[in-house]
Amino acid sequence: MWSGTGFIPPAWLRNPHLQTLWPVLFRCRPVLPLVRERLELADGDFIDLARVPAAGPAVLVLHGLEGSLRSHYALPLMASLQRAGLEPVFMHLRGCSGEPNRLARSYHSGAIEDLAEVLALLADRGRPVAAAIGFSLGGNLLLRYLGVHGPAARLRAAVAVSVPFMLSAAADRLEQGASRLYQHYLLAHLKTSYRRKFIHLPPPLRVDLARIRTLRAWDEQITAPLNGFAGADDYYARCSCGPVLVGITTPTLVVHSSDDPFLYPENVPRPDQVGPGVHLAVQAHGGHVGFVEGSLPWRTASLVDRLAPAFLSAQLAHRANDD
């Protein structure tokens, strides 16, 4: 376990749903001098990036399900990374930059080949990525990449936030209680993105979107067939990061809360279930990608914005000294 967070949520913001929703509704997004770039992939598709130019090591930021630069954590984190002397590079997963991707396939929790190709393309252009930060689905993707590649991973340090370590369990959790609110919200966005994408492309599937009412049903009828899985269970089994955490050797900080409404507490990995590179920073409170701290409502901040740049800077400096 890693206990160096100093995280104390405000007394008025300990509820996991308040922690989850507060930053979505009230967090300020800074204006940054973004430089946008499109990477052409070998399969004919593309990935869009947005970076804040800086002289320091590049840090790739991966968003969650239906996330983008508009996500509440994106721009504030990029500003924090820039202040720490790092160059933030935001990676939109396929079809999430505002323009539908070209192929019928979609992004998903286990598309580590996309991450690997982006890292290789940037390295070939003389702009290697030193570290990465992943949120929720993007955190699962990042940890799976690190676990599968082990010592061969191109990253020197990583941070993963609010990861759904076991995708099947996360799908079950989102069908219960107040967590159904998040499922309803995500499904609405997924359906909108699907309809927008297949206005100009011939729809490859015969589905009635109105009858899909759970994320598990979405993954069974949409995610799985579009991406070569036999069904939702096959997708969850092959793409969950939990089983490969033991293979992570890259210094990696995992920030999670026991009250995350997207996952059961028993699905959070124990120290004996992770590799030698993993530092677990499990908080009692924090919700899902919340971790709001600060005593006054108008002066709140995120633990992740404070913790991630400090952890990455320390790890990159240590690795540089070793080199």
C-alpha cells in the first residue's frame, strides 16, 4: 500500500455520489494553449491528440468511457502537469475527439494495440512518451498494457485512477442502486455516438438501441461484435486488467476509492495481487474520479492533480539518475 496521499475529503463531500458528481457539475476548466495533432494508424483509422507544449518529458493522458478534453479532469490535470515541468499529451480514443472514426470498430477497455501504436509513432517522430495517466476505462487500458508488456513496456512511469479492474463486476455494480444513474448517463452518450457515427457509414449491426438498457447489454450487442469478441463475457474476460496486474514492473501509482460507485470494494486488488511496480493508494472516500479536497466549496481541488505530477516527476527523476 502507498499512504503518502494526505487526502482528507471535506466533511460536506464524503458521500461517494457527491464526490463523483461535484467536479462534473462545478469544476472550472482552465484555458490552455493546445496544439492538436492527428496520428494515422496502420489499419486506416486515426487517433487525435492535444498537447500543451513544454520542454519536459511527455505524459500521455487517457480518458474514460465517452470521455474527451471536455471531461472534468482533463484540462485541470494537464495544467497541473505543465506547472510541474511536464508536457501533457491528451489522447482521444477512437471516435472521441468530436469526429467519428473511420472504421466500424470502436474503442474499448482492452485496445492496448492502439496505445502501443501511438507510443511507437510518437517515438519514431523523436517525441517519446515518458509516462501515462489513465482514468477509468483509460486506466484499465493503461494497466492492461503495462501488465501484458511487462519490462518491455515503453513507459517509465504511470498513474491509473478509478479503474474498473474486473469489467464484469463493474457492469454488475452499475445495475444496482444509485449507480444506475451513471449507467443511464453513459448509455445515452454511447447511443448518441453510435447514431452519429453510422449516419455516413453503413451500420454493420442489426440492433434496436432503444431496447438496450444496461452496459452489459451494450457490450453484448455492440462492443463485442464490433471488436471481434464472442460476447460481453468474452470481452470482459479478455480485457479486464485485474488478471495481469501481477506482470506490471513499471513504477505505477493506482489511485482508487473503496466507495467507488462503479465497482465493489472486494474487486480492488490487494498488494499480493499486483506486480513489483505497483503502488496502491486506496482511499476510504473519493467516489469515481472524484477525490475532491479543500475546505471551502469555491476552493476545492483534486487529489489527482496534486499527486500524479509529484509521483511521475519523482519516478522520472529517479529513472534518469539510474540511466
